[in-house]
Amino acid sequence: MTELALTPSQTSGPYLEIGLIGGPISDHLVDQSDPRAIRISGVLLDGAGDPVPDGMIEIWQANAAGRYAHPADDREEIPVEEGFTGFGRSATDGTGRFAFVTVKPGRVPWVDGRLQAPHLLVGVFARGLMKRVATRMYFPDEEATNAEDPVLVGLESDERATLVARADDGALRFDIVLQGRGQTTFFAV
Amino acid sequence: MQPETTFARIPDAALTETDPPLLHPDYVGTRLRAPKEPLVLLPSSLSELTGPVFGNGPLRETDADLTRQHAGEPLGERIVVTGRVLGSDGKPLDGQLVEIWQANAAGRYRHAVDTHDAPLDPNFAGWGRCLTDDDGTYRFTTVLPGAYPWGNHPNAWRPKHIHFSLFGRAFPERLVTQMYFPGDPLFPFDPIFNSIRDERARQRLVSRFELELTQSDWALGFRFDIVLGGREATPLEEPHDD
């Protein structure tokens, strides 16, 4: 089989909002009135500790029952949820802040069948980022499942700490540090 | 606490066969934004084997025609930009959301941050969206974007380009890139284009002019095919059965 050469990445540049915000993809994966709704917000920071005002964060997650809205997740015993795509995006504002309204995902299996702790996949784009960088966000109220999560247990404790959001006045706070002290752990996926 | 298992760490510089390195100092914006810690190489679990599916999202016909989104027509050379979105196995990817954004014919973006002294066009917003058809084909009608100056270094100008956003079949295949136009005299001077080290890879971002796509008395035609796949080619950990 011939493998076609991939199309290379280029930076999103500073004007990504023109093309990527305001369309069918929103920062609300569920309506705010959903009793299960949680709010996740954070600040995207550069290597000088300054906020990144021209970035965009994307999240990908399973539904509350732990099923992905994708044909590769064919576990029929877990319900799909009509209208829940599992995907959202939020541009950063002038203060580098992004925010999502979503539900906490259920647990999904790891490659060896063990269950992962609830988590979101997170993609980061910005002027000055040549390609998307990818990380994961975990939940602070999941101490027991986090302690057995196959990804978290494979990391050093300082790396692990960058991936767990913190509770912040009824919401979740997840800052993303692109470079320097406290850099978020990024994954090659 | 010591890690129970460990994942391979790969420096970003090892992943630049196709993509640019995160840190490319000629492009000043990378200096404070490029992550410097090695990347943690994760095997693909169900989380990475899945990704957003758009099916027949709520798009309008004019979403793919950037010249018909306003009361009047935008100024500039009308063009058709089309191509196929393919997996690295050559399979056409249907139902893929393709999003684009670009400067107007004068080289100005409709964005508060763009202060280039060139006119805005009241009939051009500069965004487009469409879904690929069964053959993986997308198609936009727009105007040729202008080149524009930027503050990266003295007398810095970006080659004419259109930004593209694509999803692929799963999270790792997500791609944001830029499509260029053939023969642009600014190529040798652009640190973003030249951040891609391999000349053949750079050329994959340059669209082709095609007379067959060109519509008589109407619009020039450019072809830009896009190939999506996992950005990390080597699977490093096999699933095990214990």
C-alpha cells in the first residue's frame, strides 16, 4: 500500500477567530441549564508568564456515560447521547482566558482494557505555535481514579500536576503554560 | 512517587520530517511560545482513536462561496479553490468539515488586531466552510488574497495564503495549515513557509493552477489536495492482554 506524504502544519496565526469561531462549533458542549453542566476555564500563558490573547483551545471528550460520539467507539452497551458531539472550541480573549461548559466524561478504556480516569483531550493553537500541541485535562475530585489512570501513573509527579484542574469557586480552573517553569505536559499523539 | 510505567520522551526536533519544529527562532512568535520539554509519547487509546464527526452540519451554501456572503461582490480576482481530502492510505475522507480564512484582495484581514494600512472590503468577511463530498472533494469560491506586511523583521511580507483547518478521522489527525499560490516571489523570505525543513514537504502546501478548474469568463482555478494522518508515524507500544 502506498503511503501518501502528509500535508505539513503551519501556524494558525493571530486571526484564527475569523475562520474558526462563530461557526457550528461552540464552547458550550451542553446548555448551561443542563443540571450536569460544569464550567472549565483557564488562562493560556507563554514563556514569560504573559497571557496569550490570540490562541484557541479545543477539547475532545466522551459523554457522561463514557462513550465517544465516533464510529470507532462501538461499545453498544454504553448509550450515545443525542446532540452531544464531545467536541468544543474556545478562543482566548484579551486576557488569555478560555472557557467551556460541558459535562464530566465517563471513564473509557486504555489500550490494555484498564479504565482511564475521566479526562478531556486538549488541543492548543496560537500565533507562534507551528503546529497544534496536545495535552489532557483531569478532574481534581477524582483522586481514586486519577491514582490508577494509566497515563497519569506513567508520568513524574510534577508532570502529572500540570494535567489536573483545580476546583475554583464551583468551576474548574485549568491553566495551560506553553513554555518555561511549570510548563504543561504535552503529548505526541 | 516514582512513575509506575514510563512513556518514551521525544524531543520535538525528532518530529519534524513533515511538520515544522515548534521552535523556529526566525519566526519570532515561536520564541516564547514553543514548548521546550520533550513530548510524552502516548499510545493511542480509544480517546485518540476517535475525534469529532460532523456529518451534515448546519452549513449554508454561501458558507463555501466567500463572494456571495454580502449584498455586493468583493473586489479582487475571483478564484475557485478545490481539492480532495485524503487519508495517508489514499482513502478519500467524506463528510469532513473544511474551514478556511484569509485576507481580502488588498491584504487586509477583517480583524481588530490587523492594523495594516490597506482597505477593508465591506463585501468580504474572509471565512468559509464546507463539508467534503463522497469523493473527499471540497470546493470554495473566493478572491485571491493579497500579500501583507507583518512585524516579524524589517520589511517582512507574508506570501499570499489561505488558512485551512481540517479534522481527519481521529484526534491525532487534526491539522491547521496554510495553502500558498504557485510562483510567489515572497517564498524565499518567509520564515513561516521555510520553517518546514524539507523542500518537498514545503511544496505540498503550494496549490497548482489548473486551466481545467478555471471557469471561462468567471474565475481562475487552483487545486490543493490535503493528506491527513497521525503526525507520529511509529507506534511504540503494542496493546497487551494481561
